Amino acid sequence: MKTKETISGAGLAIGLGLIAIASVIGFETMQMQVPPSYARVGPQIFPYMIAIGMAITGAHIAWKSYRGEDEAAEIEDAGPTEWKSVALIAAGLIAHMNLLKPLGFVPAGVILFWSVAFAFGSRRYGRDVLVGLLLVLFAYAGFTYGLGLQLPQGLLKGWL
């Protein structure tokens, strides 16, 4: 029998909360009106994948919390939070949100990638910009040409 001390109430609440949110996402996705022009893969696939992932994660957290398997000891050994890195990543996200329309998806994405790499300690600026550019171009092509979504072109209008 489980005692009150072995069950993590907060972990159980978080796990069940994730399952509840996943259920809402799944239910709302079922209510979507999808035009018959979508043969197999339509706009519902990604919300379903997110709902399934959230439900599995929530079930895992709830189960481990119910069994009393506390992972807080692993987190405590991680060391202090580097607030400078957190601030750099936050600044990159804010810059990305504000530069997305004027500069476009690709330049804003490269700036975001570079700021996160810099926050994690990378000082190879050229490599970081090149890797960021390749990843963002791949994402742009996937969303624009693969899924038919229009992302802001900004400065690169006519080139992409």
C-alpha cells in the first residue's frame, strides 16, 4: 500500500494535468473541419502527434510520481542556474519574435540559433551561423514546400 509520503502529489497533478490537456487537444482536433482535398495527411496529424506525446509524457510522470520514484536528487546535482545564458536565450527569442516579419523567417531563425549557441558557450560564430542557416532553410523548405504554409520571406523575398 502506498503511503502519503511516497506519493508525489505535485508530480501526480502535473502528470494528470498533461493527460487532461492532451485530451482537450485530441477532442478539439477531432472537431476540426477538414476539406476533402486532403487525401491522407491533413492539418490534423500534428495536433494528434502532440496530444499523443503529451498523454504518454503525462502518464509516465504520473506513474513515476505514484510509485514514489523521485528524480529531484538528479536535478539538485545539476549545479546552479546560469542566468546569463537564460537571459541570452530569452533575448534571442524576443529578437526572433520582433524580427520575424521585417527580416523574414530565415534571418530571424539564424539569429535565434546563433543566440542559443552563444548562450551555450559556442564561440565559433561562422560555423554557428552556417549550421543555423542550413537548419532554418531546411525548416523553411519543409513548411513552405512540404506543408504549403507561407512563412514570412522578408529580406529574401524572391530568392526563396
